[in-house]
Amino acid sequence: MSDRGRRATRHASGLLAAVCLLSGLLGCAALPQDEAPAPVAAPSPAAAEAPATAASAPSTVSYRVEVQAPDELRQLLLTYLDLARFQNAPQADGITNAELIRLAAASPAQARTLLETEGYFSPQVTVKRDDPPDQTPLITLSVTPGPRTTIATWELNAGGDLKKHIDAGDPAAQALLARLRGRWPLKEGKPFSQPQWSSAKNSTLALLRADGYPTANWSLNTIAHIDAKTHEANLALEIDSGPLFLLGELRIEGLKRYSEAGIRNVADFSPGTPYSEKRLFDYQERLGKLGLFNSVSVEIDPDPAQAAAVPVLVRVTEQSLQQAVAGVGYSDNTRERVTLEHRHLRPFGFDLQMHNKFELGRTRRAWTGELLTDPGNAQYRRLLAGGVTRLDTVDDVTFSWNVRAGRSLYTERIERLIFAELLNATVKNGLGEFTSRALSMNYNWIWRDVDDIILPTRGLTSVIQMAGGYAVSDSADNGPFGRLYTRNTLYWPLGSSWFTQTRLEFGEVFAKENVGIPDTLLFRAGGDDSVRGYGYRDLGPRKINALTGKSVLTSGRKLLTGSIEIAHAFSAKRPSLWWAAFLDAGNAVDQWSEYKPALGYGLGLRWRSPVGPLRIDWAYGRDLHKGRLHFSVGIAF
């Protein structure tokens, strides 16, 4: 009952009291009184409401409500019945005994209406009131829901342009209707409820609107016919598609300093392409990846008058011309570090991007730089890049530099990088100092098919790197070589609460045994993203110094590692906090006949933060007979 209704009741009671005083007892007895309706047991004399007087307002009562019904329906009734909602009203806004009687009397009809929304069209509902002496009145609502209505038949047909294209034999239109029917959730035998009926219509309509028909709607012929006697629902649906929208010209707003060419070249559609929501969303995502804009929106105006060539509106907010970022960080692999990054989005006035990054850490010091053009035809971007790195590990120091030139492509699922590279690597270890150089052609390919790029729980990612070139060494033979590396990660849920992650990593350099391959093209294992329980790059072939007899860790020409992990949330209340158990194995060697995998296994914590998973792992390295703590944030593709 609304506040206005309660106030009106109180005003009427006050007026009744005044009339009684003026008319005397006889006149008051002649006025009609509130009577308890038949379904509700009359209150005991002790619970009867005291007669109203001109000096006092009607008193309010407190009461308890108990609903006897199946669990899934009990909560529905407790949430939406007026009788249940008002029992916790503040004393100042409480209800009178007369109001309580009316609420109780109305509750069976209200309960039946609520139960009908869940598919129960023949329930038995009774209400009873108990007034124990010196206790709060108890009102009990008993519900026997009866059989639930199920779907007997359903039919989904199309009207509008979609029907015209289907009748004309258009395969795309026929496939679209088949997809709508295939995804319709309320099939024969499914239980019927009003929320599911509304949800099914909304999801089907959204699918059609996202795939070429943004003005689609349900026609008046769409109806759910309920037979309360047989407890069956017969669904008849007709969707009016409206016109098929075809994309027209690009209209770009918000550009001040950057070129339109890059925006237009990233589009993978032309005028006349059928509209789809996903096509525009993917285009918007590619524009965001250009690194030129703070925000990007891509949309159309679904005006049927423009359906034959609807303009595509691109709104952008540009980033500042230059950006500098300083940071501090820590990783289990390379320890603490300080970084400085600088970006210039139009160096020298050209349509280029320049990116420089400096890193200073305990075990790694590096500079990397890149010049990148705006996308050209076929969305490829030309690049010129280079870097200098010094890496200190357990037994050696590696100093390397490289220069590369090529082109790159980014799409929603695939990244490609094709480049020529000149690199130089010098290694100092217990065996001496060795320098090698290589000139190579390279093809790097990344493929992702996951439910979420930041926090994947289902899908597959794959990295493939291929290279071929010629190596020159100061201490070994010169000669040609080939290189192959791949890393594949499968994410797969087990039920609704268990999650698995499986990784397989393989690499090999193909060359004659005496050819000196630069160390940066060779392989080592160990570390957080390799074999946990061992330090970063701590696994590889060992060679003996002939003079000292000491064993020295080196890099290998072959690599094979694998990992399997299972995780589960600590509780349903904290779905982003998981525990995990894992097993890692692998090694790097010069010959497969020498291969013996090192094992690491342990337990970990996972926090699925908005920026990516944070992992803390304690792993036991079987070959080392000791444990090691690993810490990382993010995903390595």
C-alpha cells in the first residue's frame, strides 16, 4: 500500500471518529464498519483495534509473515508481496490493523499473479492469521504451485526486408534466420516463465539488430498462448526486420593534428557492405590500437530513410603530441627496475610514431626504439626498430644489439610481424668471450581465440616465430641457419567453478653443429613463464671449462617445456580470488638425446584484477631440492 493510501485511510478514520462524537452512540453504530474478508481468520479480541478518538490517530501494528512454498518461489513472494514488504516498515510509517486485514485478504490474488510470471497458472493459495496472546501476529501464506507450464510448440518467422531476401533465395538471409531459430532458447519441453519469455525475445531481437537490421522489432502477431488446463504454452513469433542497412561514407569528427588516411585505411569495409554491430566494434578497437586517440566511438544513425547507404560516424579525441611515463617495477625474472618511456606521435612533422623505452634494473639494462607509420593499404604499418640490451644471469653476461625493418598488421585475432633483422650478441662466461652476428628474415604470428584477452578462462592462444638467415661468428664456423619457436596456451573451464590452463612451448635452431649462432636466438628455460621452481634462464646445457673443470651454464639449440594448472575460487563471495595447483616441466639442450625435463610443482594464489591476473606461486624445484617464490602480473602471449 502506498504512503498516500495509508494517509487517506488515517484521514478517513479521523473523520469517522469526529462523526461518531457528533452523532452519538446510536449514529455511530449505524455507520458501516470494516469487515475481515472470508479467507482471513478474524483476529482475537485481544488483537482488535482500539476505537479511534478525536484526540489520537489510529495505532499501527507490527506483524510477521511466513510463506510456505518451494524455495525458488518463496523468495519471489517474500520480495514482491505487499504483505511481506510492509512488515519491516518503520513504526512512523507502519500500517493499521484495518490495513493489515486488507493486505492479507489481497495477498492470495497477488501471489497468483506473481506465480503466473513463473509459469504456474493453477496454484492453490490460502492465507491464515494467528494472534497468540502477548505475541506479534503471524500471517501464514500457504502455496501449492501445481504443475508448471512448459513449451509445447514454438514458431519463429520473419517479415520485412529479411523475408524478402529469404524469398529471393539470398543465402545470407536464410542463414541469418536459421541462426535466429537455432539460438532461440525456449524450445519444446522447456519451462515457461514471463522473465524467460521476455529475455528470449530481447536476445533474439538484439541478435538481428546487430546483424544488418538495427530497426528490427516484434510484430503484433507475436504471442504466447497459455492453456491453463493442459499446462502448455504455444509460442508464435514474427519479427519485423525493417530494412537491411548498408554502410555508406565515413564521417570523421575530432581530428586536429593527425591524418585521416590512417583512420580510413584501418576500415575493412567499403560503401555497400551490410551493416553489422561487430564489424563496427572491431573497427573501433583497431582505431584504439593506433595509439593516437584517448577515445574512439564508431556508430550509425539507424534512420530507415538512410538504410541504403547509412553514414558511419567516427568520433575521436586525440592524444597529446608527446607523452612521457616513468615507472618502477619488480619481477621474479629480472628483479627490481626503473623505466622511462617517451612517445612522439608526429616526429619531424611526418605521419609517424616514435617510441623510446629505457630500462635500468639489477640484472637487465636496455634501450628499445621504434618508428612506426600510420596504417596503409591492407592495414599494414611499416616499422624501423632497434635496441641495445645487457643481461646478467647466473653464469654469464650477454650484451646484444639489433636493428630491424619490416611491417606489421594487427587484427582482432591475429597479429603479424614480417621483418629483416641484423643482430649482434657477445657472451662472457666461464668458458670465455664469444661474439656472433646474424642477418635473417623473420615472420612472427600471434593468434588469439579467447573469451577475454585480459582475463581468459576459455580459448586458445598461439605464438609462432620463424626465421632463416646467415650467422657469422668470431669463435666458430659461419653458415646458414633456420629457427622455429612456438608457444601455445589452452584455457578450459571444468564446469562452472574449476578452471584449467595448459601450456606447450617448443623451439629449435636448425644449423650445422659448429655454426656460431648468436645467443639471443638460442634457448633457455626456467622462471615464472617457463618452469617454476627455478630461476630465470637457469635451465640449459652445461659445458665444462677444460682449464678449471667447472660447469658453465650455456644456451641450447632445442627447447621443450610444458605446464598444467588447475584453479578454483576460494568462495562464491570472492569469485576473483583463486587458489591454484600446478606442474611444470622442461629444459633446453643442444641435442634431443640429452633432453631430461626439470620438474617444478606447487601452489599459488590468483587475483583476477581489472588489469590482468596477479599471480603469487610457491614452487618446488625437484632438481634443486628447494622451493622458490614467483610473482607476476599479466598474461604472456
